[in-house]
Amino acid sequence: MKEDEIRNREAFNRYLEMVSEDVDNYFCADNFIKINCPACEGEKFTKAFTKGIFTYVLCSQCGTLFVNPRPPFKTLDQFYSESPSTKYWVEYFFKPVMETRRDKIFKPRAEQISQKFPEFKNGRIGDIGAGFGLFLEELRKFWSNAEYVAIEPSVEMAKICREKGFVVITDMLEDITGWDEKFDVLTSFELFEHLHNPGNFLKKANKLLKKGGYFVMTTLNVQGFDIQLLWEQSKSVSPPHHLNFFNPDSIKCLMEKNNFKVINLETPGKLDWDIVEGMVKNENIQVDRFWQLIVEKDGKAKSQFQQWLVKNNLSSHMMAVVKKI
């Protein structure tokens, strides 16, 4: 898989420009809220860098990178619901590559889940932030008898999921009532980095799961190669969307604090090197001589390097499988 297969560079850059414009209209640093580390609740951190009006700090205890202070939840909710950049993302960034993403991302993900949890082929599965319902559609091809619940607060996307035959909950996860201990498996993909309060999110997910149920999530790893190398120049570091960058140790800490047992934790990313090379070749990002040398090498060296990153949990794409205890 290559970055340009799932993300049009021109559309992505325009989207980021629009986000910057929307920040001026929706956010004011004067009402930002100071927090402790969202992973370990540590109170000591050092400033890493700023992007616009947003400051990122590194937790001195667990190494989590996070926006601090951060916007109030209601402001973030309004931004996601109303901003022109959000509408652009749906119409001009996501939809044109939707079917490619289905094939490259959601189909393999569904196959992986079906193989991990065959005991739940007739169970109830909930996807948090279901969007267009692509993951649930693909999983339904493997488990035709399961019950699928799309947890999606967007009215437009919830309507699409309902039309595809899914049960739909149109609330934010934290606001859901009447579903305690109803789910065998909950999933959450590329959502965790956006959360205003990850701890509250996990507490609610734990309540919704049956005893022994599983939560499967993906998020960004601050210790991943492309984020470490590009740092504040990384497009993954894109406030106000990406507020939290955990790492394998800090995710484990956070899960255990919220009554989950970590079953598997890995960084199965495929795009770290491709992202860096794209930034060097297309956007004039300067890297050290060694990495410039790798840019000029053949594909075999790059492929082997990506495999090394995955093997050593140093990809920026992180996946956790945890069990309610």
C-alpha cells in the first residue's frame, strides 16, 4: 500500500489549509483548558513545539505527546459539526478514495477481526465512529449472522449506516444510555487521537462491553518513525484534530487504569517510509544525509526497513486489542 493510493496529496493539503482557516473562526486560546497527561495523569511535562495557537507537550513520565492546554469539548464538537473543512474532508478528500480505502484498509481489518474472534460470529459488534459503515459492511461479509451497531453522532453518516441495514446510535459514546453490557466487541479506528478525554471514553466503552468482551482500537504512535523524524512538520500532527499521541507503553498504562487487560499491542503500519519519502520528494522537507540516501535507494531496502519498524513497534500506526476484566 502507498500513501497516494489512500490520500490525494493535493486534496489533503487543501484540507489542511481550510482547517487553518477554520481555527481562526472557531478557537480562541484564551479559553483553552489545562490538563494532566491523558495517559498516566502525570503533572510534569515539557514543551515540544507549537502549531498555530496549539501547544504540544511531552509527558515526562510516560512520553505521551498531547495538546495542552486544549480547547473545550463543546468548541471541538461545534468545529467537527459545522466547519467548512469537515465538509470538504467528506466530499473531496474521503469520498474519492473511499472504495480504495475499503479494499486496502477496511476489508483486511474486517478479515483480521473475524479471525481473532470467531466465537463472536453471532454476537453484537459496535463500531464507534462508524462513518460510512465501511468496516461493518466488510465484517458482515465474514459474519452474516452477527448484529451490527454503528455508533455515529453525525446525522448524515448515521443516515447512510441506517440505509445499509445497521442498528444506529446517534450519540457520542460518552452519552449513550441503555446499552450497558450489551456488546461482545467494540471497535474504534483512527479516533483515539481526536478524543478530548480518552479516559472517559474508555470508562464508557468498558461499561458497554459484556464481561470478557473485547475492545479493538487503532491510533497514532508518537514513537513511530515518520512522526519522530518529521516531528512538528508531520501532517499527522494536525491540531485541533489530533490532540493525543500515545505510545505502546502509555496506551498499556491507560488501558489498565480503565479495567482492560492488554491482549495484543503492535504497530502494523505500512506507510511510515512512504510518508517520509513523499514529504522529501514533493514538499521539500529536509532530512539528514542518511535518510536522503535511503530515498535514493531501490524499493527492497525501503520495504525491509518498513518491516523492521513493524517488528520493533516503531511504526506510527498502532493497534491494541484489549479485554474487559
